[in-house]
Amino acid sequence: MLNVLLAAPSQGGGGNPMGSFLIFGGMIVVMYFFMIRPQTKKAKQQKQFIESLKEGEKVVTIAGIHGKIKKVNDDGTLVIEVGPGTFLTMERSAISMEYTSQKNTPPAAPKA
């Protein structure tokens, strides 16, 4: 019985092409909800984060440079202090994520 079920689709008869279209359409819907939609949502959040940057925030650049925003310029650049007295001017788009002490504190060691 199992061999008959497996061999039936390969018999080259005039099958219904609507089933193939439904499967193809279903794959597109699944790709949209699991791949495309989350990426657009994340891109929107990143854009909002970059637009809301202000002085005093700790940030990490795409290159991995950690620093604190000292000045927000009108031309779309930021002045970032990466060390005492060391400043870098970067584009807003080069900022990757916010760097806070809460995100980077190691977990407390268990007490014995």
C-alpha cells in the first residue's frame, strides 16, 4: 500500500496544478512571516534608535568602538569620547547599539 501511495504522484498523469500553486504560495507566506517581516521590524527599531540618540548616551559603533556621545551635530554626525580627551566624529549610521552598564555587568557569582 505504501509503495502505491509513493508511486502515484510520479505517474505523469494530468495532475491538478492548483495544488502546486497553493504549496508555492504557502512557502511565500511562511518566508514572509519568518524572514522578511522580522527583518523589517528590526530595521525600523534600529532607525528609531539612531534618530533618538542624544548627548551622554553610551554607544557601540559597528566597528566595535565603545564610547559616550559628547555632541550631536546638525549634519548627521556625532562626536564620541572613546577615552579621556580622545574624541571621534562619526556618522549616526555607524552606531550599532546602546551600551549600558546593565547589559554588560557579569552575573553575580553564586554564594556557597
